[in-house]
Amino acid sequence: MLSAILDRLNDELSSFEVVAQAPSGAAITTVDAAAASNALKTVLAAAVPNVYAVEAEEGKEPTDAVYRLVSAKPVEIDGVRVLTAVSFVVTVRAKTYALLMAALGAVEAQIVASAEAVSITDAMLDYDDVNNYHLAGVELIYAVPAVVGGEDWPALLVDVESYSASPSAYDNFVKQRVERNYSFTIVSNSDNVGALRAELQAALLGWQQLPTDYEMQYVGGGAVQLPGGLYAWRDTYGDTTYISAA
């Protein structure tokens, strides 16, 4: 159904790492959570010597940093799944406040420098007066893409938005007019959505899927808020074709 559009976009668009039909069905959140957990451990290991995941070891003293998976939730834009938001809490500890600030700074620097789509949503300080450790808790969200390919971002997810038909002018289903709308969701880890939209527009506006179809037209669009420090925009384009029972 979307093959002609996807072929056109893959031929015309050079700035997108991923151009694909939007995935359907439920998100495989456990797989996405595992991927995010592995990525987070790599980031933290570059900042502090010892790091491990906390699952069910109540009362065990953390080494330098521990992280805990909080949730993994699919994120959709008008029914189109674009990513899974995986939330973690990272706890960093040190014997002195100065050492804690140094370790926390190293962790935050690694997160900011990471190629992953990750954003820090909150941070807090505490003191463990039983074990005499300074503690810092960091809440963050990883955005795991729905479609993986290349560097993942920027990605363009394409889906059918609607088909609507007008009654046949001949009352016998000869040349019945069908208006088709398609959604194009742009997701990027850089603030370059405007340039990506312009590239998409150049590829679609005025293009015909078949010589007998009407030209593709712009319908509308708007910005979308996403976690993980990502930028997103959803545009709708439409065209018209004719169907016949004969």
C-alpha cells in the first residue's frame, strides 16, 4: 500500500538514516528496556569504575553507581508508535561531597556526550548517615527507536492516515473518487526538523503515485513533544485516485 511512497522517499531523501513504514502492534517493551539498560551501563562504566544494575538485592551497598529500571512505555503519535520511553534511576555515591560532585559530573558528562537519545529529567542529593556516604539520584529517560537502522536518527515513519470515498457520479461505482491521506512523522536528535521537513516537502509536493492520480498536496502538521531529548514533527500529505468495479 505504501510501497510507491517509500520507494520515492528512499530515492529522494538523503538526510534521513531511517525511512520506513511505521510499525504496528504492541511495543516489545522488554526488549527495548534491555537495550536501554545495556546502553546505560556502557555510559556509566565510562564515568565510574564500578557499576551494576539493581534488581532485587535489598540492603546491598552500592559500589560507585547503581541503576534501576523504573518503567518502559511505548510512545505513540496519533496511533503511530515512534519509540519506547525507558525510565531509570541512577544512584551515585562517594565518601565526600567533593568526590560525589566529581562522580556526578562525570556521569552527567557521559550521558550528555552519549550518542543515545537520553535526557536527564530530575536529580537529587541525599546522605546515608548509616554508612556515611554522600548520595546523588539521577532520573533519566532513554528513547529506544521503533525502527532501528543506521544511526537511528533522524528517522521518518510513514503510515496511512485515512481513505475516504465520494459517491460515484455514475451511481454504478465507475470511477469512484477516493481521497487518501498519509502521515509522515519526523524524529530527530538534533534541532534540524525544519530542514528535514523542507526535504520531505520537496520529495512529495506535486508528485504523483500513478499518472492517473492527482498530485500530492500538503494537508497540515505540527510539532510533537517526545522524551529523550528528541525533536519530532508530524505532517500529513494527501492525494486522490479513482477506483472502479470494472
